[in-house]
Amino acid sequence: MTIRFPFSATIHQEEDFYVSICPEADIICKGNTVEEAIENLKKEMEKFLGEELPEGFSKITFY
């Protein structure tokens, strides 16, 4: 049986970089671009879960 949890990501811009947050796992990452911030967050989420996130994030909010 596979149990799937929806994970969301919130992205906001700080001075020269973007901060990505997954509130469900309390993980925060940053990147030079939005795409890099999301990819870094995805990698950290995969480390946290111990497996790949095949479907990525269920919702991404930009502010």
C-alpha cells in the first residue's frame, strides 16, 4: 500500500535570492532563481522522506 501526502511549497523573494518553504515538513531552502529554490526544496524533501517525490509539490504559492 502506498500512502501519499500532499506537500506544498511557498516561494518568496528576499534581496538577491528566493526562499522556498515546505510548511508540512518545516523545511526551508534558498536559490538564485525560483526554479533553483524549488529544486533545492525538492531535494531536501526527498532526504527528509528517504524517497523521491515522484509528483513534486501539490501546490506552489508565490508571494
